[in-house]
Amino acid sequence: MEQWFEALPLFEKIYWAVALISSAIFIVLIVMTLFGGDADDLGGDVDTDIEGDAGIGFQFLSFKNLMGFFTIFGWSGISCLDNGLSTTLTVLISVTCGLLMMTAMAALFYYLAKLQSSGTLKLKNALNQIGEVYLTIGANRSSIGKVSINVQGTLRELEALTDEANDLNQSNVVRVKEVTANGILIVELLNK
């Protein structure tokens, strides 16, 4: 193996070294990603609490993307050299393939991150939903009660008021007709 490597021209040695080293690192990164290791935090363990919902955005330059670039750069360069292409064409093709790989990986991670749901309750999604009174709601907005209602695919118990002339008691079926600015549902009785 050593004799084979020593017999290679310098240009080809560089491509082999880049391909083998970056492939080994890339495989470790993939294994860490699949089994829960955090490959983007190789420097230490840092806990941060960030307010906001900015997401991760489109990250073209990341460690994973660079390893993907060098892996494809190396192997496509070796392939070009094995097929007898000139050094200029080999460099051009391998750089292009590496950049395409980086773009594809960045796009993949960007769109995978967009698939995540924030789980934040948006009360406006409760409008016109049907629910059931859980705790008695006072007539003419006299006291706050609670309703069990399905919002965003989850059954929730939310505070509610009503404009009805009579109290709404447990098990009454109601429909949400309004959501106040402070997040209280205004409900009306169904089947009067």
C-alpha cells in the first residue's frame, strides 16, 4: 500500500489524502448525527437559552457541509484523474461537484429543520371550533369557566366566557365565536 501511494504523482496524492481523510471524518459525523451525537458542537458543552423563533436558516458554511465538500471534491477528482482528464479540468470538475454537494446538504438540513413544529398554541385557530363546557361559565360574562376543545389537533382546557343569558354548565356543547385579546374564548351554546 505504501509503495502504491509513493508511486503516485503529487497532484494525485493530494486528492487521495483529501478523499480518505475527509471521508473518515464525514462518516464519523454521519454516525454521530444518526445516534444523537452533536457534531456541530465539537468544542464543548454549552447550554444557551435563546428567545425567539428565528430557526436555523440556510447554513451553507458549516463543518458538516465542508466535510461533504472535501469528500466529494476528493473522490470526484480521483475519478477524473483515473479517466485521464487534465489537471485544470479535474480541479474545475471536483470544485463544482464539491460546491453542489455543499448546496444539496445545506438545502437538505434547511428543509428538514422547517419540518419541525413549534407547538405554540395559536388561539385564533380555536375560532368556530366545537367544544364542551368543563367548568361552569357564568351568564353574561359574569364568571370565567373552562371548555375542553380541540385546537391544532390537541384537546385543551381553555378559559371561556359567554354572552348567553343563562350559565353554561358542565357537558353543554358550545362553539367558539370570538377570542379576546387576553386569550379568553367567547363561546355560544349549541342546540338551544
